[in-house]
Amino acid sequence: MLKARVVTALILLAGLLTSLFLLPAFGWLIFASLVCGGAALEWGAMVGFGPAPRRIYAALLGLLCLTGGLVAGLHLPASVAPFALAPAYALSALFWLLCVPFWLRARWKLPGAGAAALVGFVLLVPPSLAIAHLRLLSPWLLLGVMAAVWIADIAAYFTGRAFGRRKLAPSISPGKSWEGAYGAIVGVCIYGLACLSYIGYPLAEPARLLLALGGLVAFTAVSIIGDLFESLVKRQAGVKDSGTLLPGHGGILDRIDSLTSTLPLAALVVLWIAK
């Protein structure tokens, strides 16, 4: 299993970097739409859609992502501030910041197919559009945001294994601990401050430093919430992984769980700065 994980990770990384830096804007938008559709197929399976409905649902969400990206101009290299995407990002932010924390506390179950379809839309379409949007601004920007999520995961894992004592959410994901969460925060803050210093952000100003630290802590918290939400849905569905597409890594949703919550917020901040 370890060998399969390593080989799959290397192939995924090589494919991601090649596509990220070489695909034209329209090609990358198609890639983002395919990721959206593939994740939607797994979501449909987890929430109980039949084979035909889940394929229709996956095709619909992939098409919605592609259409939304075309309307916003994400296929055009000159589209640096697609404000038409702000409502989608805002909807995602409201879902993750105001709804999901209570959802996790109460461990709600999706009441039916309609609710599952709606939640899947909010879960997958905004981050897929954000993937296309952030990469359009700079491949390094998108890679930097994704790297922050990966650092949070890695820091949480190793800190939790070394120091984990208090369970973060034992009924949802028994392996996660508060110590791991604190390690994730420290790792992301170090990484984020290093990146901000590199681009010339005035960290010497106390107010700016506090603002940056607050944003990085919030980013990490939302990343953890995204991970926990998928863990809850998988536990309620009685499955270990969202799919079997990626040997040793599960499915697409297993690889992008924290990105679904963080990418739309990052894109919303970028739009706010552009304004």
C-alpha cells in the first residue's frame, strides 16, 4: 500500500505540475471541469444516488463548471478579475463558515436526494471555478494556496502522531487531535509568513502582521473543517474512501477535501483585493 501511495503521488504531482504550467487557459478550465465532474460522481455514490442518476449529476456539475467559467471569461488569459464568480464564492464561504461548523457539531444527515444534490453543487462547483480563476492569475498563486493546504495536512499528521492526546472530533475522525490542529496552524503560519515576506508584504508593521496571522489561522481552520466534513459524510455512508480511482489514495474527493473549503475563500479574497 505504501508503494502504491508513493507511485500514485508522484504521478499525480507530475501530471498536476505539467498541466498547471503548460495547458492554455481553456485547457485548464476543461481540466477543472473534469475534476468537478469526477468528484461529483463520487459524491453521488456516497449520498446514495443510483448509477444512472450519479452519472447524469456528474455530467451536469462538470457542465455547470465549464459554462460558469466560460461566462466569467476564465478561458481568456486577460481575465484577471472575474467578478461574476463572486456570488459562487460567497455562497461557498457562507456554507463553510456559518453552516458546516454546526453541521459537524450536530452530525446532521442529508435529508434527501435534493439536499444532497444542492450540497454537492456548493461543495464542488465554486472550488473548481476557483482552480481555474487562481491559475489564470498565476500558476504559482494556485500552487501556493494548494501547498498551504498540503502543509496543514502534513504538519497535522506528524504533530498528531508525536504529541496527539486530545481527540479533535472522535465521533467523526478518531485519528485527528487538537495537537495535530495546532501543528497545522504553526506550519501554515510559518509557510504563509515566509511567502508574504518574499513578495514584500510589510510584516514589520504590527497591524499588518496580526492581519496576516489571523488570516492564516482562519485558513487552516477552514482547511480542517473541509477535511472533517468529508470524513463525516464518508462515515455516514459507511465507506472508508470516496472512490478507488487513485491507488493508495482513494478517490478524487479524498485528495481535494480540504481544497473544497479553502480555494473559494482564497479566490474571494483575491477578488476583494482586485476591487
